[in-house]
Amino acid sequence: MVDQVWWALDAVVFVLSDPLTSGGLVVGAVVLGAGAWFAARRFGWRPVHSVFAGIFLGLVLALTFSRSQPSWALVGTQFCLLNGFSLHGVSELFNALLFVPLVWCAVLATRRPLAVLVSAVAMSAVIEVLQPLVGRGLCETQDLFNNSTGAVVAAALAAGYVALRDRIAVHR
């Protein structure tokens, strides 16, 4: 497990060593963080959690669109690789954790876990469809399943945390 964590950190450093990706991450995080701050003011969300959700959205987009499409994917006739849920491997674990910080912060910001969860799953599906269309990745159902599973866990934990925090605040 420790080897997988080091491999994942090395992979993140490798991805961010591309100037286009790291620049996109910075610009995306700044723009989406600022947009989230304005949305928080408009909709009455918690601003700090909203900004962090925007920053994590920038990270998700930068990481999902940072890799080029594998050459072997260009010759196949199948638009999306149909495979099932799995946590065996660094890439699979990475996909399960990818949406966790975004969903956690968005639930704390909006206090709407179901809306955030549905949005995260829909966003993962859109990302998977767009990746092969723009030539920046590969569409895989496993990525959608893993992203969605991580989002479900994060939304449930964040909803539980909010409920517990509210209950403690009432008893004070």
C-alpha cells in the first residue's frame, strides 16, 4: 500500500510537470474558486467551503484532461471501454478518491448532499464522454463507477458530519 501511495504521488508530480496542465490547474483553481465565492454570496452558501470546492473542481478537471489518449484507443471501434468497479491498482484507487474533496467541500458549502452527489456523478459521466472526443483521455465505465463510489461515500460522510455538527450546536 505504501508503494502505491508513493507511485500515486510520483504520478501527480509527473502530470503537474507539464506546463499546460499545471497552468490550467492554477488558472482553473483561481477562476473556479472565485466563481464559487460569487455563487456562495448569491445562493447563501458557506463561502470558504465554496471556494475550496471550486479549487477542487479545478483540480478534478486538470487531472482528468491532463493525459493524452492512448494510441491503442484510437484504433478500436468501441467509444467507451466497458469495465466494472475495481480498486485493484493505483489508477483505480485514484479515481475512487478523485471527487472526494470536491464533494466533501460542496456538501459543507451547500448543505445539499443529494444535489451535490447527483451533480458529481453527472460531471463524472460528462468527463468520461468528453475525454475521447477532445483526445485527452479514455472513456471507461470503471472510472465512472469509481468516481461515483467515492462521491457517494464523501456525500454520506459530509451529510453525517453536518447533521452531527447541527445536533451539537442545538444542544449548546
